[in-house]
Amino acid sequence: NALLRLCLSVLAVTILVLAAGNATAARIIRLGIVTTPGSAQYICAEKFRDLVAERSQGSTQVKLFHSGSLGSETDILQQVQMNAVDMAIITLGPFDTFVPEVKVISFPFLFRDHEQADEILDGPLGREMLSKLERAGFKGLAFSENGFRNLTNDTRPVTTVDDVHGLKIRVMESAMHKELWKTLGANPTPMAWPIYTELQQGTIDGQENPLSVLWVYKLYEVQKHLTLTGHVYSAHIDIASLVWWKSLPSVDQELLATAMHDAAVYQRQWNRQNVVGFLNKLKAAGMEVVSNPDLSSFKAQAEELKHMDIFAEPNTRALLDKFLN
Ligand code: EAX
């Protein structure tokens, strides 16, 4: 009858309007990084943003906050923890204040090469590490990378660990990185990124970072000497706020987790394909490169870290033993 038909068409229109409303009100995800466009973190963030837009057919949009607009990496971690920012891509260094076990991944000379880093971080040990983040309020999704870190300074060429003696080196805000450089004979100062001005003004003599960072941040302008130490594999951890993550429907979690994994794999490849190119650009820009330093002298000293207090906590110790074996 007419009344029923009227009711049905009102219902149909209502459903259409609601559906249209939903389609236009895209979910916005806020993702924070400390670095600038062109950086390793940005390459991953940008890929993630594009994959999410494509795979959600525009119903989810990722908005990138970068170049320090949310403060330091430590600040961003706090904001993710408090659910003021949804997601972030953070260099492993500043993480260990929040989750002590993760410093194991940054143990000096732990990974021989990129393939080994992938095998371990994409495998059960990596997953175990990501699950540790939940205690601190983070959902760990994937590992992307900054790359292997190398020492630069403006004082002298560094060929053996003895040459490090007394250099004022900026390190990330991480107790482990500070201990490492103390052990190697330097005078380390933890500072948040970026550090161009401090290098320029000579407050510090040197720093350590992957080649892409030296290029993107123009550190060749203020650092003469580069030594290919590759002492630490610098992973990024790609995270979400755990509270926010748990509030998402599982289909969305699945889409985001897969997109972040794919973005991380893409970004690692990008990083690796560009290593030689960055090295050549740094040389052309005037950096003097020690390509074959006496790494055994560095390794011998760095080994001491195993016996230090920073690895004494039982969970951290147990994980370190697993990673080293
Ligand atoms: O990605 O703080 C650091 O040294 C990091 O490597 C920096 O965020 C560049």
C-alpha cells in the first residue's frame, strides 16, 4: 500500500544520504616525523600516505606532520603515547627511554648487512620486539630504516678508534648511544635532531648518521671528515597509538598494517639503492672519506657494552643474547 511504499522510499533516501555522508567524511590520520621532505622517514611516510589513500579509495587520508612541527622525536613519542598523534615513524635511538629492550637492535656491529637486518627484523625476533612496545602505549607496525650510521667530524680523519679520543660527539637522546661513544673514547652529548647549528658553531666536533642524512641536512657544509664506520644499524620503528589502534575496526587495522609494511619495504629499498649515490655526492661536495677504517679496533671496544648496566635488566639481557646468537 501507499503508506508502506512511502515509508520504504523515505528509508531508502535516508540510507543513501547517510552513505554519502560517510563517503565524504574521510578519516584523517595524523602521522608525525621529525625530519624534512626527502629524508628517509619522509619517503616512508609519503609512501604510506599514498598507499592508504589508494587502498581505502580515499576514505582514509594520512596527514603528515614533519620538519619538527610536532617537536623532537621524544616529543612525538609522548604525543603518540597520549593519543594526541595517531602514528609516527621514529628513529630507534630515542625509543629506548620508553621501551628499554629496543636498544638491543642498535647494539654496535650487530647486523652484518641489510639482508641480515631484514631477516631478523621481519622475523620472529622483530615481531617480539614490536610486541614489547605495547607496554608503553604503542602499537608497533613495521621497521623502516635510517640505515647504517657513520661517524663525521670537523677535527681530524678518523681511521682507528684511537682517533676518536676526546672528540665531542653529538648522539641521539639515548643512554645506549651515549655509553657507546664514551666507551669508544669520545665525549658524547645527547641532543635532539636537528644539529646543524651546533656543528656550525663548533659546540660539538662531530656526529654520526647514515649517508642520506648527511646529504639531506647538508652536514657536508660543516663536517670535513667522514669515516665509514657503519657502527650501528639505525632502524625506524613505525608505530600507532595503542589506544587509537584498538578503537579501529579490524578491516581498517588490516589495511593500515599492510600499507605500513609495504611502505617500509619500499623505503628500505629506496635507501639502499641510494647509498652509493649519496656517498658520491658527499665526496663531490668536499668531504674527505676514510672508506676502510680499522673496524676491528672499534668492535673490540664496543664489545664492552655487553657487560654494562644498560644491558643488565633481565628482559633486555635475554633479548640481547637472542639477537647476538
Ligand atoms: O634521521 O637524530 C638522529 O641522529 C636521527 O638519525 C635523525 O633523526 C635523522
